[in-house]
Amino acid sequence: MKKTVEIRPATQEDIPEITALFRATIPHVTSKHFSEKQMNVWASGADDIEAWENRIQKLYFIVAQIDTTMVGFGYLKNGNFIEGLYVHKDNKRQGIGSKLLRIMESQAMMNDYDVLKSDINKTAIPFFDNRYFEVIKKHKKNYKGVIFENYLVEKNL
């Protein structure tokens, strides 16, 4: 029997689970496209608790739960830019990412945006491509002195 995925707004109390999910998921889903150094630097973003507090306080930030276990989260910046979308490594391919994305799309449309955008890595391209996002440009991103190859994608709403 498939368990129900509940979506709710993130709270400050969720930060330990959010950062644990973030840290655990990165090496498991990006290892074929990223070096160990890149994965470690990216995962170190979990350590900036103040940044997570600010995201939850200022952005549209939602979490996905099955029973009381967090299985994913996503957040929008500036109303129509997906700044983060993560699903726990043990819950991939269960529709959780799609559900989070649909809710963020609805949020953007309710706020009168015509386009939804994101800056994604190579690992995420198939997910976004299957949901009608188009790659607008490929570019390099410097994060903590490490270079990442990213893709700006967008979808008309």
C-alpha cells in the first residue's frame, strides 16, 4: 500500500531534518556527474543554519512528509525561481519531486507569474525535461571556490 505524501509549509523546527536530508541526498544522486570535492562543497551548504532560517522565513518553502518522516522539500525565490528541490535518496521515483514541483508551479501562477525558472545541475535535467522545462543556457557557477556546470531552465505556465 502506497503511503500518502503530505505537503506543508516548512518551519524553523524542520531545519535539522532539512539539512540532514540535503547532506545525505547529494552524494547519492549526483555521484556520476560530480567529483567528490564538488559533492562535499555542495553538501557543506547544510552547515549554514542561518541561511536555512532565512529561507524558511522569507521564501515560499514547503516540505513533503510520509507519516512524520520528511521525504523532500522545495523552495521558491522571488516568486517564480525554484532555488531548491530535493527528495530523500530513499524516496526517489515515487512522485514526491513532481508533487512538490506542481505545488510550486501553482504558487507561482497564483502570484501572476507566467514563467517558472531554475538553475539546475546535469543530474536534474531529465527530471525537469520530463516536466516541460527548456534549457535556456549552460553556464559555470562558482560556489565556495569550486566550479559547477549548471543549466538555466524555464517553463511557461
